[in-house]
Amino acid sequence: MNTYVTNGFSPSMLKLPADVEFKEVGKEEFCEAIGSGVINAIGHKGTVDFVNALCDTTLTVNRTTVRAKIGDTIYMLTLALRLEEGKVLTKEEVVKLYEEGKVLLLKAKVYSNVLEQLAECQGVCEEREYDALAYKAKNSKVVKNE
């Protein structure tokens, strides 16, 4: 299972089908999570400079494609506002937005969509198929909360 750090999120970053759970995290969890073994996919200099200052890391800009699989985790910075078209932020601008509470630190956990399959199957599928999905949901390590 991989852990990524990015400056945003798009469904194209997933190997589908999958369910994603998002939650806001604090600076401590964010920085601890990206401290080692993380796959860096931050593609903007201002953002990577901000993360390095915030977390005392030495990441560099890495405009790479993320294809997260079930069980993977994505830590990201995202803005709580929409920028004008074409705007690229400097480190100082990201810091200012962070201090204003307009930069969110998020954690996205990629799960199997087995629970959705189970819900859709209820009352429609044969008992054996429903039982197999229920067993898969009950025993899947990637469906249970951490």
C-alpha cells in the first residue's frame, strides 16, 4: 500500500471502482505521514516550498501521475477557495492562505467499493452471491477503518 502527498485530488487519480473517504487532518498528522516513505506528487513550486517549511522536509516539485489503488492513502493540500484562472501561488501566498484558514490538509483513504456492491445486491442477488459479498466486506482489511 502506498502513501502519496499531492497538491490536489481528482477522480482520475484512482484505479476504479473505489470508494474514497476524506477527512481533515492537523499539521502534526500531515507532517508525520509525509516524513518518510511517501510518494511525492506535488507539482507546484509554491506548494512544495510551503510543505517543506511546514513539515521540515526536502521535497522537490514532482509533476507525476498518481494512480492510487485500494488501500492507498493520499495526503493533500487543497484550497478552500477558487483561484482565478491560471493563477499559480508562491510560497508566501500559500502561507498567507494557510494562516487565514483557507488551506486544508486532507487525508483520502481509498477503499474497496464492496459495501456499495452489497447494498445494490440486497434483495436482488441470489443468496450465495449476497453472502459472498457480505463475507468479503466483513473480512476486507481495506474496508475497515484504520
